[in-house]
Amino acid sequence: MQLYAGIDLHATNNYLAVVDETGKRVFKQKLPNDIEDILSKLGRFQEEMAGVVVESTFNWYWLVDHLHEAGYRVHLANPAAIQKYSGLKHCDDKHDAFWLAEMLRLAILPEGYIYPKEERPIRDLLRKRGHLVRLRTSLILSLQNIILRNLSVRLNSNDIKNLKKNVVVPLLESNDDLAMAGIISKETIDFLTGKIGAVESMVEQKAKLKDQYRHLLTIPGVGKILALTITLETGPISRFPTVGDYVSYCRKVDTKWTSNDKTKGKGNKKNGNKYLAWAFSEAAEMARRHDTLCRNWYNRKMQKTNFMIAHQALAHKLARAAYCIMKEDVAFMPEKLFAI
């Protein structure tokens, strides 16, 4: 008799449900997030356990790792792809846990990728860099607005980030209140710049581009940090059967539902990897600025539409190119991307 377990995981507790191969419910209990307690409850079924499903929540790492170490076959459920019966009148954690187990039993479980434990820390460190960059950008924009509002002077962001020359304080020194705002903002921006540099140095020392991914650096707009981001967020390229699957995962395709040539709504446009979406968006912006072919293609697109669609279209093309580069281990070929 084979058994299937589903765990509906939350921040402080979880709900464990077990069904047999006929769908009969054999166990259910709400548990604290204590691994000893969870393993104790699962232990009585371990010999018959065919698999355990954990929903991909923000805190799944610890539970999946412990279950792996205990010898269980673990599946990570993709919540964005899970459909519930729309006619349900009542649904709670118990129903969710049993539904996870039931989908595994029926072999219809939409599964997420369990990223290797040893590679997660460096990926999370690179994500922290992105968080620090966003904080610094918000401070720069705020400081630019203060200066523009009070002095009608538009200060370049690179000038604000300059560590060798402080151009902010002299502009605001005539007013004590504005000077204080400028000093605090500039010191915080400089502090974040230093921490971003420290993270980049550690990432570059510890994370190495995989051999088949080294050609990512030949893509216009992709430097070392973006190449490492694409590498670490993508994982094995083999998990994406087609280029369309990969580009969709990068959030670089539109979501639209149609019937009889009429729009019937939209899907979940946030389904996918937001870090890859950011990486290819950044690459598109840099390529537009510094690569002649990309800029010319972008400008032609702009003549037919608007800048946002043109930007997304260029990011889409670069994501497709990255997939082919990683899949085939080849360098970037502009003649294929732009049909020249």
C-alpha cells in the first residue's frame, strides 16, 4: 500500500495530510514548524511513503532539506499552477494539504524546481545585492527630487554616486535643513555603494560561470553580474524543454486569454522568475545604449509602437538568445537574432 503526504506550510505552523493509493485519508494534523515533530508524525508511514509534497512558499528551504536528509522523496508544488475546484464552498489548510497529496497520487502535481542546497546561499547573496541596489536607487531619486524642487538643478545619478567628489553638499549648504537631508542621503548612498561592491567581490570570487554558460558574456548588455544572475537563477537549462518555456519563465511574454478573436482576460503576468525578468530588462537597457545593432533594432520598433513595448521586445530577444547560448554552448550571433 503506497501513501502520499501533503504539507501546507506557513510561517509558524503547517498542516500534514496523508492519503493512500485509493485516495482514502489516513492521517491529518496541524503541527508546529518543528522538524522533529514533523519527522515523528511522518515516521510511522515512512516505509509505505511514495512521496511528500511541500508547497513552494517563502520558507520551504529548511523543510525540504530535512525531508531529503531523512530519506523521503520530496516534491515541490508550484502554487501558481495549482487549480482548485471553483465550486468549493469551503477551503482551509486541511483541504489544501489533502489536495497536494491527492495531486501527487493522481500524477497531476505541477512541480517546481528544487534548487540545489549548496548553490542557494550564493544565489541569495546575489539577490541581496539587487535589494541594496533598489534601496540606493530610491535614495538617489529622493535626493534628485529635493535638489530639483529647491534649486531647479537636475543632478546626474552618477555624480551623486561619485565617492571621490561630493557634489551634493555644496548645492544645499545655504539651508541647514536641506543640508542635513543632503548629508544623510549622500552618506547612506555611499555606504550602500560600498556594501554593493563588497557583495559583488564575494560573488565574483565564489560563483563561477558554468562552462556552457560562459558565452553569456558575449550578449550585448550582459556583464559579469548579469551573467552570474542569469546562471544562478536559471539553473540547469535542460529543465526548459523549449525556448518559449524559458522566455515565459523570464516573464518576457504577454499574457492574454482570447476566444473567437476577442480578449477574455489575462493570466498571471507575475508567474515566473522576477530576478531573470530584471536581468534581461537591465541587459536590454544597456544593449540599447551601447550596442549599435540593438539600438537600431530598438529604434525601428519604436517607430511602430512605444518605448515600453520596444524595450520588452528587445529584452524578449535577448532572453531567447541566452537560452540558445546556454543550450547549445555557442557565442552570441547577432545575425540570427536580428536576421541580418
